[in-house]
Amino acid sequence: PASKAPPIAIGAGIPVAIAAFGAAFGQGRVGAAAMESIGRNPNAADRLFLPLVLTLALLEALALYGFVIAIILCGKI
């Protein structure tokens, strides 16, 4: 008979889903804002590049943290 997933397995999937959604949503908003800013003032592209890349890296780290939590929890199954 098929058994239900243990609560740890469900708890491992939820952080990945939430972190991936949050990171994707944040990256979309940051990218759209940066492109709009560059479109309004093309001369500011050089000054916007570093903050844009740093923000995207921090948002990507959010998704990786969720993945690490899931791996740790899956090791306890």
C-alpha cells in the first residue's frame, strides 16, 4: 500500500517552493525597475549595474537557502 509522505518531506518541499517564488518575483520586479530606469535615463546605466547585480545575487541566495534547508530536511527522512 502507498504510504503518505512524512511531514518532513512536505516540510522540505515547502521552503523550496516559497523561496523559488519569492526569488523569481523579486528578480522580476528588480529587473523591470532597472530596465525602466535605464530607459528613462540611459546615461545612468553604468551607475545602476552594480546595485542591480548585487540585488539579483542576494535574491538568488534566498532561493539557495531554501534549497539547502530542503536538502538538510531530506537527510532526516
